[in-house]
Amino acid sequence: MELIEKIILALPSIIIAGIVAYIAYQQYEINRQKLKLDLYDRRFKIYSAAIALVRFAYEPFPDERYKDITEKIDNEFTDHLSAAYFLINREAFNTLEEIIQEVRDLANAMESRLSTVKELKQLQESNIEDRKELNNEQKGWDSKIQAIKQSLSNTSRINTIFEPYLDFRNLYGRRRRNISK
């Protein structure tokens, strides 16, 4: 009888301990899922910024706006690139850096082309040989700009590097790939 009384007295404590353990486990799961969602949001911001940068650089606009590309990288994308170092694997980060370098190369090519065009305008009709050389240089810059823009038009590179991180189906389930390289 005494044993039954002790069990009855201990039963509320056991039930309360079970409820507390259940609530603690639920809090753990909620925090784990929130962390996954926060990481997803941060990675999506980097992805969106990369797509926006590439689209901006790919837009047709005059060479005078090459500074806009450089400013966009320096002012808007540098922070995203810094965060990406810690939020995506090295291979994906390196690909992102390559894309950024292509955008910088585009801005540099546009600046060089603009400089060549200005020189051509200054020469007027004076030296035909120099004008021919500058025309060839301008054509070279034109083809380089087109090649870079063609490379940038392939946004599937960005999609490919971010796909393991941004596949929402994997957010709450098991991952299909190991992304922690």
C-alpha cells in the first residue's frame, strides 16, 4: 500500500517531467527548422543579388555606364560575396567569384572601348593608319564585350551552384546531396 501511495505521489512529477521533455524536444525541432530557414533566406539573398548583378551587367547600355557596374559590385555585392564564403561550399564560392570577375572584366572592357572611341573621335581625319588601328582595337573590345555578355547570359551556372541550397523540398527533409564540402 505504501508503494502505491509513493507511485501515486510521484505520478504528477513524472507526467510533468514528460511534458517538459516533450516541450523541450519541440523547441529543439523548432529552433533547428528556424536555423535551416534562416540559412535558406541568407543564401537566397546572395543568389538574388548574383542574378541581379548578372542581369544588370547583361543589359544593353552605353559604355559610359561601366562605372555603374563597378559601383554595383562594390556597393551592393561585396557584402553578399563575403557572406557567401561562409554559407556555401568552396566550389560554389569559387564559381561565384569567377562570375564576379567576368562582370569586372566586362566593366573594364567597356571602359577600354570607351577610351578607344574617344581617341577615334579626337583623331578625326588626320591619321588614317592610326584610325585603322583604333578601329581594329574597337572591334576587338566589341567582340570581347560580346563574349563576356554571352558567358554572363548563361545564368544556369548560378542556378547550378545554388540549387543544393535553395531546393525548398530539401529544407525540411533529407538532403539529396552533401553540400558541406
